Amino acid sequence: MNEFTGAFWLVCLGLVALAASFLAVPLWRARRGAWNIEETARVQANIVLFRERKQELEAEFAAGELDREQLDALLLELQASLLTDVDEEEPAAGAAAEAFSWRSPAVLAPLLLMALLPLAAWLMYQQWGQLDDVELMDQFQRSVAASGDPEAAGELVLSLGQAVRDDPDRPWAWYFLGENLSTLGMFDVANSAFRQAAGQMIEDEEKALALGRVALTGYILAQFEITPEVRGVIDETLALNPDETNILQLLASEAEDKGDFDAAIGYWRRLSQLNPDSPAARENIANLQRLRDGREAAGPAIEVAVAIAEELQLDSQLRVFVAARNAEAQGMPPLAVADLSVADLPARVRLDNGMAVGPFNLSSASRVFVSVLVSQSGSANRGAGDFFVESEPFSMEDSPPLLELVVSELVP
């Protein structure tokens, strides 16, 4: 039993104890209530009898049938009798307790239910629960941490391999076995493990994740080529999840190999949107833009020096968008965009035709302006809480040798 299983059963026992209190407390109160009601009723009856007898004695005294001495003696005797009767009610309380029988259906039914519910819950969890995955959670987390560590991955391959031998119907055990085998470079066996995981997973996104690994390991085994078999896995995965990251990376690589830099940049932009904190996406976009720029004819360019105001303390992972826009066509897509992070600043950026994101580039405009946006959300659309700076419009024929922009203004 590992720490996760132990914690799981401790929580279960705590919930059983809490549920038992909902039955035990009312039963205890009901028992005490039965004693109190019975005792109170007997005392009240004795008091009523005392008062009636006292009235009778006083009436006899008024009629002359009793003298004062006789009346006082009888009243004293009556009071003593009342006190004796009240003291003797304690055994009566015991009789009330006997009336509250633990064998009655009203008491036995809740007690039996309290005893049977944990057993029924345990049996149902054994049948439909995911205790096996809970027990393996420690190894799953270690697998994530073992990426790039062959020694740790080797130990996990042994333990996860034993787990799938004991019970082959554990999709996540197969998946993390494949992850650790990949760390060891055993891509053929990893491919089989990922296929086992995908075949057992039900949820679309989970199945797509495993299939993405099948496609990636198949691509590596095919000497970094997308074979018809790998293409079939890619199509199957995209039908389940169009944003599966492994597949988008493969498609970006394929587009780059074909020299379709625009398509490759498009895939990496989608990956950047899925994970705004990914430095790999930004680096690949920048590299692809440079490759594309080297193949395109020379055109106009704008040199921009970008910095953050000294008084601003911003997260180094925030995205920074440097964009040139047509000053005479507001609302149109940018003519050129550079995607950086706060950690990259200060920096010098060159905006040119190769950095267009829409149908128009710098050559299509006569007057432009340049803006710098530090985005809190990771989106290129300006929003509240972002920081930005914007230049004055200028002519492309007479653009400044170096445009210096310092981000300082907060978007309200």
C-alpha cells in the first residue's frame, strides 16, 4: 500500500465515521428523550394527585370534619408521600429505557444500514472503481519527472512492466510505460505500449494523446518520415482532437521539409496558442521566419528597438508582440509581427515582408505605425491589464533608421 492508497482509505474511514454520527446521535437523543418524557409524565401525574388530595383535606377542614392539628398532620404526610413517589420515578426511567428497545425495527434498520453501506461501497468500488490507477499514481508522477533521466526511467520500466503483466487492462500504466521506454530510446517497444494504451482509452482527448505518441514514435522509427501508416494514425488522431500537440509538431515538421514555411509557421502558432509559455514554439516560429525571409525577394523593413520601462516589474514569461500596421487602413491585420517574451527584452527587432500574418505585407502600405504589446493573456489582442506603446505614423519611403519604443502605458 503506497501513500496514495493509504490516504484514500483514511478518507473513506473518515467519511464512514461521519455517516455513522448521523445515525448514532439521533438514536442517542431519542433514547434520552424517551426517558425524559416518561419521567416528566409520572411526576406531573403525582403533582396533580397531590393537589386534588390537598383540596379534599382543606374542604373537610372547612366543613368541620377535621381540626387544625389533624389537617396539618395529613398535609405533612401527603407532602412526604409526594417526595417519595418522585424519588421512585428513577426505576420508572429504566422502564422507559426498556421501552426504547434496540431490537425494534426502527432502531435495527438504521444500524444495519450503517454497517452494510461501507461493505456495499467497498464491493462496488472493487467492481467499478479506479483503485489500480490510484495505487500507480506515484509511478505516474515519477514518470513525468523522469523525462530525460535514463536511470529513473529504467526503474519505472521494471515496475510499470510488472503492473501491466499483472493486469493488462490498465491504459495509463501502458501509456507511462511507453513514456519511460521512449526516454530509454526503445521506440519500437514504446510504440507498442502506446498502441495498447490507445486501444483501451475511451475519452477522445485521452485516446488522441496516446495516438499522438503512436504517430510520433512511428515517425522516429521510419527515419523521420511520415509513412502511409503514420499518416493514417495522424488522420485518426485529428478526428478525435484537432489540437493534439504531437500531431501539430509532426505536421509542422513535414511542412518545413517541403519548404512550406507559411504552413509550418501556422502550425507552430497554433501550438503557441495552446501553450503560451512554450519557448520552443517562439524559437521555431522565429527560425522559420528567417528561413522564409531568406528565400523571398528583398523588400522594405523597419528596425525597432524595444524595451520595458524601468519602473515596470513584469513576469519574464509574458508574451510581447511587435506589430507594424497600415496607418491608412485601421482594423486590418498587421503587416508584420514579431513574437517575443519579456525575458528577450531589451531587443532589436527587424520587421519585414517575411513576417506578414495576413494577405498584406509592408510593401502594400505607404504609411504605417508600430505598436508593442505586453500581453497578460498571451493573446495578440489588446486587453485590460496589458502594457503597450505605439509610434506615430510615418512614411515607408522615409522610415526612421531605428525606431525606439519603450513599453510603459497600462491598458485600462
